[in-house]
Amino acid sequence: MPPRRTVFTVLALLILLHMYIGVRLIPAMGLHAGALMAGIALLALSTLLLPLGLMSSRFKRWRGADQLAWAGLLAMGFFSSLLVLTVLRDAGLIALALVGAASAKVDHVSAYGVPLMALAVTLVGLVNARRVARVVQVEVPIAGLPAALQGYCIVQISDVHVGPTIRRGYLDAIVSKVNALKPDAIAITGDLVDGSVQHLSVHTAPLARLDARDGTFFVTGNHEYYSGAHAWIAELRRLGLTVLMNEHVVCERDGEALIIAGVTDFTAHLFDPAHRSDARAAAAGAPGHVSVKILLAHQPRSALAAAEAGFDLQLSGHTHGGQFFPWNLFVPLQQPFTAGLNRLSQLWVYTSRGTGYWGPPKRFGAPSEITCVRLMAA
């Protein structure tokens, strides 16, 4: 579908959905003429702000580009909740009508309740999204783990999405919190950026401060490929990160060893055939005395290949834990795991809810996290 046609299709859909919200809520509110016009104007403004917010990166030379992005993405978060709550309200009204309990008062009060609830969820979600991610402690039981590797700590961050509303200060606070954990290794499991090196390198500079005994490791996510993966790989290496492209490194403690391997994003081959994700290649050539094999893979659906390649643990992100309702309901349609520690055959898979957010600055029911993963003897 040509880009221009796609834009018109999306705009038409947004108009129809805003009209649906207006038709279902505004008449039931019983507004006077001035308030009625204000309600219609706000819905029209929302219809325009949503696509402009998403396309704000195209207007970087405009002085107000950042403000436009904020306005559009906040409007997107509010609209999402407004639409869902309007649908739920209609379902509730239908249910009441079927049992003979419908009333004009319920219709009127619920019409006011929907935007108020949407606003409350959006404000709470904004606070949740903008505060520095909390630290989540996860213990992974590994059979036959040598004493020298007991408690080995990998701090994982994922899906930061440095871009229109996530800038240097936000990332700098994350880096400070990660370093305070004094990890053995740091893993960044993709979707670090939403934009080009040219526009965002000043905001990703704090990554150079990441400090761990065995190093900081990065694997690509799908958003790196939307943002110029080759340039970002070079930039992250310049900052001192080890970018794992279907390869591994060996980490040793008192004669015992583990490998930290990484694969390119599950969909990388769609952007560059040479970047096809390959878990077997990532494990190839590992020394015989290695006790634990850990794989960094952006998407949880890399787990099947990881299990077949003999890995013990996979660290992933991508899902954001759904970020906010109802998107958490759709994640299982694409990914085997939404969040937390799960088991696939002999493979442990930990899926981070993400350390930042994508799109609307909003998290509700899916808090961001910095994950401290510790290996423990089973």
C-alpha cells in the first residue's frame, strides 16, 4: 500500500473512531451550546494531533517539533483509553437494557464518567512512565551451577526507546541506577532508540558510563532497523558497548565459565538478509568447560531456536508487558511470553516489561523495570 494511501486510510479511521466517541458520549451529556462546540473541537483536535505526533520526527527543523510530539503522544494515550472505555460503556448499557435495568440517569452519568476515567488513567500512566524504572530482582535456578558462578548478576534494560519524549536526562538516570547495582554484566536487549544517530547521539551518550566487570552487551531490536541499524551498531561500539551479532563472549570466574551470546532481532532479515537471527551460530565455538549459556534476544519468540541451540537462559524484551490495557491482551497473539520468568523445555526465558516506553508516555498495569537477574544453583 503506497504511503500516501496509508496516511489517508489511517486518518479516515481516526475520524470515524472520534465520531463514534462523540456520537455515543456528547448527546448523553446534555451539554449547552458552548460546551457542545468545545467537545466537538476537542475531538477534532485529537484527530489531528494523533498523526502529527507520530510524524513529529519529520519536522525536526521546526522549533516546536518536540512540543508537537508531546502533545500528539499524550493525545494518543488519552484517546486509547477514551475509545476502550466508550466501547465498555456501550457493552454495559446493552447488558443493562437486556435485563431491563437501563435508565437515562445511568446513560447520563456514565457519559461523564468515561472521559474522566480516561483522563485519570492517562495521568497515572504518565507518572508511571516518566519515573525511573524500579529494580526487579529475579533469581534463575540453574542445574549444576558451579559455586564460582553462584549469584552471577546480569542487569538487563530493554526497550528504552530514546526518541521524541525520552531524552538524555531520562537515560542518564537509568544508567546511574544500573551502575549502582554493581553488576557482573549489563545486557541491553534491543529497541534502545527511535530515531537516527544524527538526531539522538547526544541523548544516548550516557551509555558510555555503563560499568560492569564483564562488560555491557547489546542486541538489536526491530526499532533499531527502523532507525538505521548499521549506523547505531557503529555508534554503540564507539560508546564502548559490545554488540553481539549472532556471536558470544566467554566470562570466567575462578576457572568456571559461562557465555553471554546475542542474536539479531527475530525480524532483522527483513531489513538486511545478512542479519538473519541465528541462535546456533551464536553458540558455535563455545569452550567445552562452559557451565551456563545465556542468550540475549530482543523478541521472546526467539526462544524455540534458543532451546534447540542448548541455551539455559534467554533474556528478552519487546512486549513492554503490554504497556497499558488493552494492548496486553494482544501480545500473546504474536509472542509466547508477555512478561516475567517462564520455562520452555529446559530453557528459562525472562521477558522484561521494558525500561522506557513506546509512543504515548503511559504505563498502566505494566510497570517499567531494570532487571537484576541472578544465577542460582537449582
